Amino acid sequence: MGDFITELVLFFVLLVLSAFFSGSETALTAASRARMHRMEIDGSRRAAMVNKLREHKERLIGGLLLGNNLVNISASALATSVLIKTVGEAGVAYATIGVTFLVLIFAEVMPKTYALLHPDRLALAVAPVVSAIVLVFSPVTREISRVVNVVFRLCGVSRESLDHAEAQQEELRGAIDLLGGGEQQDDDGEGQETRAMLKSILDLADVNVEKVMVHRKNVRMINADQPIDRIVDEVMHSSFTRLPVWRESPDNIIGVIHSKLMLQELRHCGGDVSKLDLTRAMMEPWFIPESATLFEQLQAFRRRREHFAIMVDEYGALMGVITLEDILEEIVGQIDDEHDIAVTGVRPQTDGSFIVDGKVTLRDLSRDMGWNMPDDDYSTVAGLLLYESQRIPSVGQSFTFHGFRFDVLKKQRNQITLVKMTPLPPETAAEGDRMREVGG
């Protein structure tokens, strides 16, 4: 009888150890990487242990699985031995059913469920013990890993995984998508704006400055060949602080007038415009290539302590300008000051459609309207129509693609200036991207 009690106690000890290994595995893999990192920075030794264990996942999983299998097999063997002595050969069947039930409920489902509910708390609690276990089992797990690698090579299985930085960014994007979901959803749209801002930050390294630049057609520039009094009037009546200056040809940018420098020069001249030296009111132009990304340009603005750059193509021709404010608006949305003219370029209609200026960028539409507009091959609504139609549409023509109907309302020469966009019902949009000409 004493042996039976001893074996029964030993069986339940093995069952508890099995639960420990199962719960520890789930907790250490499910614990928040960001929270553990922050706690380690704040001085938590247990969080540091968790992070160190997760740096070597193969050793961690190998040690826990080895311990778990050892105690599970030992528990099964012990139960089988006890039941065979008690009820004979039928004890094998009883042991199989009983051990499976007990291990499944008390050593698998319960500890793993608790670990999923409290991963960080449990990971911190078990980290010291698991670290010791992994260290003890490391010689065995190292050999097991070698055997696994050999089997992988024989089977032609690649062990290459997704780039670590790329995987972390995708995980972060997924976390941003979940931000504000469920019960935390913000009815006032605050959660949506926060998600848009965080995604925009991640996109800075993937978007070229060409996507957000002010095209040369819309850039306010100063002709240096005109009388100085007229130049001063243009600068003073402009809503912009910095204005490119050209001579002989708009592609020949000789400097950038800064309104503050001009005011200083006017004061130096005693208010006599005729004595103003234009070169002293200008800064050196800063030219950048169209291939630069928004992240690179943002860092360049910070290093040079400048807010204004002129973008040129491979032939040196002027393409447009970009400012620090343009990049910041990519993150936080439109920024208007007291001198800006608030023209969003999108006007909702009572029938559910939208009147959109052709120069409105697709990135702004996607961010502000919640639409998923592709912008890989074009930047504006007008560019989208030209690309998809493969021609210059006429006023009155309509096209249907990307879940919208586009009606060309106005055109100035060869530039589409006004478009009516109508969202299509899901069943209509699901028929596929197709183009339908209505008139013109």
C-alpha cells in the first residue's frame, strides 16, 4: 500500500511538471516582445532572462519539449506499471485512456489557456527556472538540432526565414491594424487617425519624394529678370516663405528667396526698394534626386537644418519642390496655417459621389477617405485616369476601375482638372476592373 501511495504521488508530481513545461512554452512564446524590451530597459532582470531565452528559440523550445516529453512518458510508464499490477493486462488500456485524459486537461489545456491569458506575468515567473533547465539540457538539444538540420537538408527543406527587420515591421503593422479595434474602437475617428499616422511613419522609407512633391506646374516661382520692385511685391503678396528664383529659363534655378531675408535686406536699404540686392535675400538652392525616399529626405532636412529642396530628374530638369511640411503632412495629415488657403480638393455630393480635383494625390485620398487607391505608377487622380485609360480622356467620358466610376468633368488643354468619383456597390466592383466610355 505504501508503494502505491508513493507511485501515485510521483505520478501527480510528473503531471505538475508536465503542466509547468506546457505553460512555460506558451507563455515565453506569447509574451509581448515590446513590453519585455521596455521592462529590461527599466532594469527588470527577469525580463532580461525572457529576452535572452527568446533570442535562442531553438534551444528554448528544444529544452522545454525535451523536459515535457520526459515527464509525460515517465507518467505514462508509471501509470501503466501500477495498473498492470492492479488489474492485469487491461491496465494498459486503462492507463492509456486515463493518462491521455489527465495530461490533456491538466497538463496541456489548463496551463496553456492560463498562459495565453497571462503570458507576460507567467513568462516573468518561470524565466529563472526555464533558464536553468535550458542550460542543463543544452548539450542534448544541440545534438537534436543537428539531427533536425540533417533531416531538413535530406528532404530539401529550406531553413531560411523572413528577414528579421521585415518580419518585425509586418508584426508592427498588424499591431497597428488592431489598434482601436473591438471595445476600444473610437466613435469619433480618433483611433482611425492614430492608425493612419502610425502607418504613414512606417511608409516613409518606401515612398519616394516624387509622390508628395509640389509639381513644377504648381510651384510659385520668381523671375529674376523682372524689375526689383515687382519681385518684392510678388514675395510680399505670396503665402509662401520660400520661393525659387529663376533666370532666363524656369529650369535655371539660381536661388531661393526667403521672405525673412528680404525683410532684413529692405531694412538694410532703409526701405528703398531700388537699392535692394536680390542676391542677399536669397539662399543657395538645394537640389535633390527624384529617387530619394521620404525618410532619407526627412533625415537630410534635419542634418542640413533646411526646410526646402528642389527636385530634379536625371537630366537636371526641374520636377518640383518638397518641403519639410510636406513630409510632416504625410504623417499627421493636412497642416494649415493662417496664411494657407484651405483647398482640400474633395467635395462630397448628396448622391454619395465626390467632386475631386485632378491634382489631388491618391495617397491623400486613401488616408483621408479610407480608400485603398493604388499609387505605384502614378500620384494623382488625373495620373490614375491617364494610366488606366491609356489615352487623354475627353470631358464627358466615364471609366470604371478600382471600385469607382470616374467621370471627367473638366479639362484644361491636356490636363484633367476635375473628376467625379462615385463608389460602386460591392457586387458591381467585384465584376472586375473594366472601362466604359459614356461620351466624348
